[in-house]
Amino acid sequence: MWEMRQSCGACVEDIILRVWRLPSTTRRTWCGPCPWDPDVLLSPDIFVVPLEQVRTLDWSLTLDPLLVAEILSPSSARHDRFTKRRRYLEAGVPLYWIVDPDEHRVEVWKPTDSFPTLERERLVWQPAEANEPFTMRPEELFRPV
């Protein structure tokens, strides 16, 4: 069930679909036990893994997430900003985006960061195997539906 985000004129589902513009060769969503810790259940909104791991159709083999993105809602904000962020970054996820519809910004986290980079102008993601970076203006995420 999706929660409507009236404050930004878009719902969480719409924002997920807008982020879904990631290159089709690498984008995938996932929900289930963390591959690196089967006792922990995390359910990211967007989860990107290498294509060769997805082709196995065995989610337990998706051991190398390239990017995780969460869309904040009032019920998930604390969990997404603290618990999930810590788990993902400790596991070595190289890039974690927290999309904040109320503030119209994206928090960008890397494992070595003590504080996020707050992006309002441009998101850039350059996986090692990509010929060119994926770029998006955060305002594209927050335009009214």
C-alpha cells in the first residue's frame, strides 16, 4: 500500500517510478532478507545490483548492491535515515540515496561519510561498468502529478 504525499504533490509510488529511470541494464527492485545478513529483513524502495547477479533469479546471490534508494514517508523516515542507512553502509553499499519529498532534496550517503551530501540541483551516479553516468535533477522527482 502506498502513502500519498500531498505536501509535494506526488505519491511515493510516483517518485519511485521517476527514480526508476536508472539504466535498464542495471535497475532492479528487491524485497527480502539482506544477502549479507539473512537474519535481517530490509525492504528498499529501489535496489540496484549487477545484471549478472539478477540473471540467476536467485536473490540470495545479489551480494553486491550498487545503489539503494529510499523514499521517505512519515512512517519510515526514522528507520530509513538511521537503521537502514547504518545497515546498508556497514555492509558496503557504495551509494545510498534518501529521497525527501517534503524538503525536495536527496541525501546522498557513502560508507565513509559522517554526514550526507544534500542534493537539490543534480544527482549523479556512475557505476564502474557504465559508459556514462546516470544524472537526474531532483526537481524531476518532486514535480506535481
